Amino acid sequence: MGALNYGEFVQLVGKYKILPFSGFIPEYPSLTAVAANNHWHTGTDTDPWLWRTRIVQDGVAAYGKFFGDKACFIHTDSFLVVKTVLTSDKTVEERYSDGLISRTAYHLYNVLMEHGNIDSRNLRKKAGLNAKESKKEYEKSLVELQNYGDIVITGAAKKSDNDSGWSSMCYEPSELWLSSIQGHKDNVSVEDAKDLLSAELSRSCTDKSYKYFAKKLQLDINRSNSRDAKSLL
């Protein structure tokens, strides 16, 4: 198989709705697998490393660590449905009141809501978590917010034009990102969201990959195609 281009990558995300960056889901495609023959980290249009944020900026898909510490893409049409399941359809404030998210994660979310799209270095400063001993707590809280779909990765920023080190990722509340791309749709109930995801994933998953999603999204382990997901996914 030859190198993948960006358009083909976008089509894959549209087909699977949820596409991992790396191959952490058994018997399921990932960007690193389908673009194995591409020239990674070249900084060109055919570099899949750049597509991670380009697809977000184009409004096609959300990108972030939505399942544990593993990054994946979720198509815009499916994102709110997935988020409804991840959050049990509770707001950040409700989850904080219920003790479901940490104080630091709640604080970071409020800082992001105030400042919008912001790179990680500046976010740490504005959140008052720039001390060395706060790094682990800061990074854990970022993942926590991504696991709920509360924030998405939107880009990457370097310290300066001469900085040759790793870029600092940019984050934005998913609510603001969706508004900016006009990607909002009417909410569905948690149970309807699970039924829709189950139906959609059943079309593209093997038994092993479906079991992974069923565990992460608390879906019925018995695969079903009884619901038509096309109208929302």
C-alpha cells in the first residue's frame, strides 16, 4: 500500500467515526497503521503528524485523549454523542459537585473557558501550576478533562521560530470549539447515545474491537444493528 494523503485520512475518519492515532484498539485501524509508508515528521503536507491538528482546525474531527492516555480522532458529527456517554450527560459543574472530577481539572476548565484556545505553557502559567512540583497534577488533570470530552487539542505552538524542541499543544473547551465550527447538534439522552454508538460501531468493528469500545463507553456487550444511527452519526 502506498502513502496516505490527507483527503484519504479525512475519509477514514468519516467512515469509522472514531479513529485512534496509534494501534491501541485490537483489530481496528489507526492513523499510524494506515499511514505507515508516509514520511513522518517532515513538516510537509503529506506528514501525518501535522494532520492531528489540521483535521481539528478544518472542523472535521475532534482530537484528544478520550480513552485513557491514548489519543484518537472523533468525527464532528459523532463527537457530542460520544461526549454524552463519557460525561453521563452531566456538565462540568455537576460532575465537580458530585466529586467526579478533581479540583485542579475543574480549575483548568474554568481557565480555558475564560481564555479560549491556549497553548499548554501559557495555560500552566495562567492556572498557577507552573511550579515543577505541579507538573504531574497539571498533566493528569488535562487528561482527565479530555477523558470526559470537555477539552480538545486544537494545535501546537513552539516557544519561538528557533525552538527545535517539541511543540506545546494547544487546548480549547470542546463547547467553544464546536461553536466555532458550527458543529453543534441537539443533545440526545445517554441511553439513546449508547444505542446509536452501538449500532454505528457494530458496522465497523470485529468482536474484539467492539468489546474494547463497549467497555470504555459502557455499551451493551451484545452487538446490535437494530438502531439506525445515520441521522446523528
